[in-house]
Amino acid sequence: MSNKTTINCVVNGQRRTLEVYAIERLLDVLREQLRLTGTKEGCGEGECGACTVLLDGQVVNSCLVPVIQASDSEITTIEGLALSEDQLNAVQQAFIECGGAQCGICTPGMVMAAYDLLNRNPTPTEQDIRVGLAGNLCRCTGYMKIFESVVRACSLNLPQRHRDTEVS
């Protein structure tokens, strides 16, 4: 007899039915069962932010979330941010343009945190960016290219916001 349970959730816009052990980490289910390997494991203790995802629109460390807590929830991973297969989200594009991604371990978490920040505050100050990314650690870039990437993402988003607010 299996101790697995069935949960339903939406992952990157797709309704999913998963057979899981209640105490499995959301991180492991995303990576191993759903093969969404963009979300990284850095520390496994919720300290580094590499495993950051959005759970019902809230930033969470997926290494700390028992998957059962994701039942009937909406989950967005780094793979779910792209606008299409051919077009990246502004934050993803900015990280590429500004060199905000180095070894790649922290990048998904940094991008997810920056995405969340810019959704809440489309014109953040430097201090807002520092606070918005505070739960994410990087050992490669010294953070300056990451901050530059977030600032660049703001400018990439500006034309979109203007188009959305124009009156025909």
C-alpha cells in the first residue's frame, strides 16, 4: 500500500494532478516529478533563495514547503515567466543583457525575486531592490550586475506599461 496522496495544482499555467508523499518538498516534486529543473537547490535550508518560486503569488523557498501545502494552489517557476517559447520576460532578458547570471545557481531565485519586486513596485529605488532581493545569495557577481539587471528590467517594462495605459 502506498502512502502517497493526490493533489491538484496549477504549475506555470497548466492544471496538474500529482501523486506525492505529503512530506515531500515542493522543490523535489518540481524538479524530479515535473522535470522543472530551473528551480535550484542551493542550501536546502531556506537561506540562499536559489529555490524561489511563487506560490499563489507569494515568494517562497520551495525547499521549505511541504508539497501538500501546494494543494489547490498556483505555482510559478522560472520556466513559467517567459512570455512565450520565443520571448523572455523583461527580467529574464535584462539578466542576459547585463550579465546578471554567472554560474546559474542563484539566477532563477534572483529572477523570481526581481519579478515579484517589479510586479509590486515597477519603479523601485536602489534600496527597494536591495530589500527585494535580500533573501537571495550570490557568490559570483558581487551583486552589481544583478542590481543593474533589475534596473534594466524596469526600462524594458516601460514601453509595455505605456502601451497598456494609452487611450485609443
